[in-house]
Amino acid sequence: MIVVETLIHARWIIPVEPESITLEYHTLAVDAGRIVDLLPTDLAKQKYQGISTVTLETHALLPGLINSHTHAAMTLMRGIADDLQLMDWLTHHIWPLEQKWMSEAFVRDGTDLAIAEMIRGGTTCFNDMYFFPEITAQQAIRNGIRASIGLIVFDFPTIWAQNSDAYIEKGLALHDQLRHQPLITTAFAPHAPYTVSDEPLQKIRLLSDQLGKQVHIHVHETRHEVEQAQQQSGKRPLQRLYELGLVSSSLMAVHATQLTDEEVALLAERGGNIVHCPESNLKLASGFCPVVRCLDAGINVALGTDGAASNNDLDMFGEMRTAALLGKAVAGDASAVPAMTVLRMATINGAKALGLAHEVGSLALGKAADVIAIDLNHLETQPLYCPVSQIVYAASRQQVTDVWVAGNRLLNQRQLQTIDLNELTVKLAHWQQRLSQSS
């Protein structure tokens, strides 16, 4: 028999690729952090011996969920300024709090909370954009989760850098520090067209081409953003990005609630990616991403939660359900955005957007063993006719029992393995007291 590190026997395995395949009574064989086989359980028991063997008789195994747009540390501001318009929320509440309290400690503790929440919710990879990205990377490495770390850029000074050149210089230095970390990648993360001017965007485009890095940016989040840009420059933001050479397969356009047919065609032609954040968009009344039109045009659409200050959670199960229901309502078509499409948005489409499809996003031989197990033997997911539909429309993140990243078990029967919740809870109480006095 062949000895491997881990054998996971499951009632169902949903590999995502090939699409629409659900395997019953199959086993995933994992060795050296990678998937080495996927085969019927009776054959696996004859062929392999696992150093560790996990039997999940009522569970579905899936690739880990990919949260393609986060501001992880903003979990510390969850619920602090709700039910407000975007610019009011930002200018009168979030930005003043960040100006007063932002620090390495804020980002460290907020990121730990976000990582704990994401792991317990089946997220194995997140794509972040926030201050002190080196701290976010440090906590991701420490806690064993996969992350794409945004190299942030603004025109104006913040606690992290004084001008666009300094942001880019610090970002490049961080990229060099992280390039040998197996679970960490980096992406350029200019905040938005309205906060970053042409010259730094041109530099980012050149560096993105040279280094093969994605560009993660808020684009067409609200009607106000688009109208303001037209008044100031005579151009819609996406047109400006196109003229600067940034509309390409490297682009991760976050939100994209204000797209004309011509802009959908442009993104499709240039291979751009959209990151859909339906719950944040709904809560801030930002608008509706035309997901069906984008998918029909061939655009890769991934899924993200945004930050917990505007969502108010990092729950990819909730995000999948909302994306499916909202997509049907916007399209006026009950058959639009079916369950499998949404599951792909939360897995392989996210991997494609992050430039990681060769590594994660599906349970394929040779890929990293980023795997989650969902217990479907709950009253709320019975009776069960189709595991994929049940996962998208009925299951909750509380049904995630086990999580592996690169073969390492981060959640074992709902118990976190890398984060001390008691210690974290003490820190959170400290931050709640400080921030509530300022809000």
C-alpha cells in the first residue's frame, strides 16, 4: 500500500472542476500538502494507507472558499456606523476612526479576528486591501491561511506612507520580502480611481506587467463615483483605466455596479475580472452588478464580502446565497445564476481572478489541498436531493466542521487549531471600549 499523509473519506466530494460533478463515497488522498488522488473510497482503502485518516460519513468536501475582496482588519469596526450612505459612512465615521486609531496593533488584532471568522466559515484564501499589509501577511502566515496581500496606493498621506511614490516603494519592498512565502501572494491595490491619479496608476500598470501581478481596485462602486469622475475629467472611471492600460486580465474590478453594455463588452474583450460583493452593495445601496450580463459575455466573476464594517460579516455562504437570489431578481429570470455558478464564483473564479487557478479553486490532482468539509446531516439541510443546491440555498457556515490549507488542518470538528479564542476575545473587548468612546 502507498502511505500518504492524509486520507479523507467523504459521503460526497464536489471538485468544482469538472463542473456539475458530485462524487459519492469518494476519498481525497493528500500528501506533502497536495492532492495526489481522488477515487472511490473502496478503492482508496485498498490502495492507500493514511498517516491520518478522517471519515466524514455525512459531509460534502469542497475546495476552500476564496473571499476575493476583504479589508480584514475592519472587523474591529463591525456595526459601528450602520445604515448610512457610502460617502457619509466613509468621510464622517470610518476615515476619522482610522485616523485616530490605526496602528500595527489594530491591524494585527482585527486581522486575527477576520482570519478566525473566515476559517470557521470555510474560507481558505482571502484577497486583502488595507493599511499595514505587512502585518496582515504576518498574521496570515502565523495562522496558516492563504492570502493575497494588497500593496495599497493612495495619492494622499496616511499612517502607512506619505505619497504615491512612497506607497509603491514600500509595496515593492514588501513584495520582495514575501515572494518566497508559499501561502502568500501580492497584488497591487490602488484604492480607487478617485483616490489615485494617473501617474501612479501608470507606474502600477508597468510594474504589474513586469512582475506579473494582479491589480485590485474599487471600480464603479456607486453612481456618484461615476458622475463625479465625468464632471471632473469627462471620462467614466473604467474608460480612464482603459486609456492607462489597466483593463486587462490582471484587473480585479471590485463592485462594478455601474456598467454599460459597452463597458461589459470592454471587460470581456480585455479579459478583466469582476469581484462581486452583493451584500455590501445592498447594505450601502451602491447598486447592482449586472452579473448575468457579465457572465454571458464571458467575464470571470468572483465573489467577495468586502469588509465587515460594511457587510457586516465575512460569511461566504451568505454571500453565495445573496449572489444567487439577487442575480435572479436583477435579471428577472429564475434560472439565472444557478447554484453551481455561484459555487464556482466562490472557488475557481476567485482563484482565476487572483492568478491562482493553477494552485487552488478546485479539487484537482496536483493542486494544493485547500479543502473544507460541510456536515449536511443537519435538520436545516434535510431532506437532501442535491448537495450543491443545499450548500448554496440552505446550509450555513456553522455547518463547516473541518478546514485544511495546503494539507494542514486549521479547523478540526469546529475547533480552531492556530488561534487562541480566549486571548483574542480579551483583545477585542479592549478595542470595543476604545472605539465606542470615539464613535
